[in-house]
Amino acid sequence: MKNILKLATVAVLAVPAMAMAQTAGLTPQETQIAAEALARAPYAAIGSGLAVIGAGLAVFGAGKGIGQIGGSAMESIARQPEAAGPIAQNMIIAAALIEGAALFAIVVAFLKA
């Protein structure tokens, strides 16, 4: 965890230095545009990081939900083997709905990045 924080700190501090090195020889208007982009750079990196964390949470939640559905379905089938067909159908439908919601959350998170 400490290494990740160090890497993030270096990245946030290195971006302005690299941008300043690239602005040599630009017109005043180009320098102003570069300065405005540089001011937004750390926030863009933070937004991308939060989007990736959000996508990870969506996948984690979907996996946990599908696991609970599968476990409950197996318990139900073990108690009432004659109801295995309808239980399996309902399990697959619920898992597909959860998977679709998770995929939607991942797409939204990456579009916001």
C-alpha cells in the first residue's frame, strides 16, 4: 500500500514537470492552454482512479451476489430435489440480471474516466 501511495505521489508531481518541459518554444496562447490543461491534470488522474475503483466494486458486488444466489439455489435443491428445474431457471435469470447491472456499472465507470 505504501508503494502505491509513493507511486501516485510521484506521478502527480511528475506530470507538471513534464508539461513544463514541453511548453518551451510555445506562443503565449499555447502556453496558456497548456497551463490550463496542466491545472486539470491531477484531477483527471484522480477521476480515472476513482472510476477504476468503482468498476472493481461493481465486479466484487456482482460476484458476491451471484455466489449467494448459487449457494441458496443449491441449498433449496438439496431440500426439495423435485423443484430443481424452476429453482435453476430462477437462479439463472437472477444471475443474468445481476451480471447485466454489473456490466452497466463498469461501462459507466469507464466512460467517466
